[in-house]
Amino acid sequence: MLHTRSSSGREASSRVKDMTKGNPYSLMMAFALPIFLSQVFQQLYNTADALIVGTFLGTNALAAVTSSGTLIFLMISFFIGTAMGGGVVISKFFGAGDKEQVSRAIHTILAFGIVSGILLTVAGVAFTPTFLRWMQTDPEVMPEAVEYFRYYFLGALAMVMYNICRSIMNALGDSRRPLYYLIFSSILNIVLDVLFIGVFRWGVWSAAVATVISQAASVVFCMRHLLQKGNIYTVEFRKIRFHKAMLIEIIRYGLPSGVQNSVIAFANVIVQSQINSFGKLAMAAYGTHAKIEGFAFLPITSFNMACTTFISQNLGARQYERAKKGARFSILAAVFLAEVIGIGYYVFAPQLIGIFDKTAGVIALGVQQARTVALFYFLLAFSHSVAAVCRGAGKAFVPMVIMLSIWCVVRIAYIIIVMRFTGEISYIYWAYPLTWAISSVIYLGYYLFSDWVHGFDGKGKNA
């Protein structure tokens, strides 16, 4: 699909992967595996913080770290979603063989990441106490939560830029280099956690500092690769700016994904605030469950990311039947894996939660949530898989609307109603499988009866 005229161009072309040719199943699995391993190591950032903080600093510090997860995701989710949209644009033009437009997209999304990271740093540091009070954070936990959150957001630029760089490389079919960079930075994070907390006996804030340093290291590696001469799409600092037409194109596909992520994160913050009202044991249990679930769902997330790139490249090349075949495979694989994982989590929930905190109350509440939701993971996987297909097809508005209406409005309304009449924490846990089921029914109808394969037709040709 891409034509090169020199030996350096041929060498560079081996660094990207054209997913419009070859066996779609083996291509997607080979592409998804490095993404999966990358996400495993990315999850190690906060998980290492939680494990080491819980071991050396106790339950209050663990609650401070784990309870901040939903708030952190709320703050960065919009920018991560927009980066995903930028990846869709890059994949589309890459599949169509339009190198000039790919280059413009890359430089525009990098400019977006730099500006976003700076704004996020200012907002995160300035409004930390306000956000935590909104979430009804336990007063015992508040001082350490403020410490952790503020130091974490001093590295917001690194967080955003890593996700931007990863989206760029994934969009070009390169899922291996982000893995190599994350392996190094994750190991660095664990070493720094042990050094700062276990050896120096610094406070919970040092766990955030370790994470920031590690994420910055991964950005340095990513940019070093993207700046190398001889790549087909070498990044040049002087070209990093907003190309108006391309920015509009990225916003068209990225804004719905960013809003969708923010909506999910906002709903989770509301849930977290309700959980926080039950005290620090409930906070620690909910946060620990979130860590385990984050790991458990990595295979599904990896298939979804591979699916989005595969769909974008093939629809950009107008290979509609090939795109359909890849979508079916991705959905079925994700649903099957999710249910296998859910059964395993249901059985071993006490042992898994006990790794983080041996407190009986934390284990009991964590197991209660795990055994409420785990057997319904196939519904969550189906919803996310169809959403990934939609994003890859340039139909990101569809999952945004579904998530906004079901995972936000319906979920929050349900929680408010049941808490008013019962006050039982178990009913909060049921909000998840109920809303997963509703969204899955809607997604199934859209996938079967809509013309999603023509999402790019007639759009973006002159961007």
C-alpha cells in the first residue's frame, strides 16, 4: 500500500505494519500481544504503588492511593480518548497510503498533547482538595490523598504524551516498541517505589514521584524513536503545530472518544464518592478491586485496541469484508476471554484481594464486589468490543451516546435511587452488571443492523 523509493525508506517501512494484507486473525493476535504486555506493565505503575504503600505505610495510605484512581482517570481520560481518535485518523490515512496526511496528523496530535498536558498539570495541582472533597474522601485519608494526587499531576504532561506517542505507534502497526519502553519504565517504577518508601521511608507522595519519573522515561524513549531520521514519518520539532484542517479531523473522531472516556470516568467518580461514604475499609476494598479488574481486563482491552487499528486501516483501504471479518473475530475472542477471566476472579477473589491488604473488612467487601460483577464480564467485553469497532470505523459518536446515556445517566440514577431507599453497599456493586447488560443489547442492535463499514466514506479526503 505504501510506496518507497530508497533503501532507507524500505528499512523504515519495516518498522510499521500494514494490516490490510495477510491473515487477519494472525495479524490481530500478533498486534494485540505486545499491546497486552504493554498494558500489563502500565498497570504495574499504580499497582506497585498500592502494594508497596499498603505494605510499608498501612491501610490509610493504601486507601489514599487506590481511591485516587477514579479521579486520576477522570482527569486524563478525555485526553487519552482524543489520542485514540488521533490514532484512528493516522490509521485511516496509513491504510489509504497518504503519507503526507499521516505526517500532518502525527505533528498535530503531538501539539495537542503538549498543550493538554500543561493544562492538565495546572488543573490537577490547583483543584486537588476540591475534587477530593466532592468525592467525600474520608478525613483520615484526605491529607495523604492530597499529597499523592498533587505530586502525581505534576507529571501530567508525561502521562498525556506517553499515551499520544503510543497511539501514534499503534496506529502505524507498531505495538512492540511501546512494550519495550514500558518494560523498562515499569521496572524503574518498582525500584524507585522500594527505594523511596521501603528504604528512605518517605511518605505516600514519593510513590507518585516514582510514577512520574518512570512515565517521563517512557516518553523520552518514545520521542527518541519518533525523531529518528530514516523513518517514513519522522517527527520534526519545527513541524509540531496545529494544522487546522487536520485538527478538525482529529477532533471529529477523537472528541467523541474523549467525551466517552470522561463520561465513564465521571460515573465512576460518582460511584467512588458513594463508596467513600462507607469509610476507609470500603475505599480500600473498592480501589483494590479496581486494580485487580484493571489487570483482569487487559487481554480484552488489547484485542479492542488491535481491532480499532485493524478496522481503521482496512476501511481506509476500502476493504469492507476484511474489516467485517476482523470485527467478528475480535468480538468473539474478547467475550470468550472475559468470561474465562471472570470465572477465575470469582473463584480466587479472596486470595487476590488479600495480596493488597490482609484486613478482614477490606477482603470481605472486595470479595463481595468481585463476586457480584465477575460472572458478567462477558457483557462488559461485548460492549467495549463493539465500541472499538465503531471507533475504528469513524463512528465514535455512537459509543459516546450509549455510554453517556447508560453508563452515566442510568447508572448514576440507579445508585441515587437505591441509596435513598436501602443504603446497602451491595446495591452499588450491582450498578455495573445492570448497565453492562443494557448497553450490550443496544450495541448488538447497532452492530447487526447499521452500515458501520462505510463510516469513512466521503469524509476527510481534503483534510
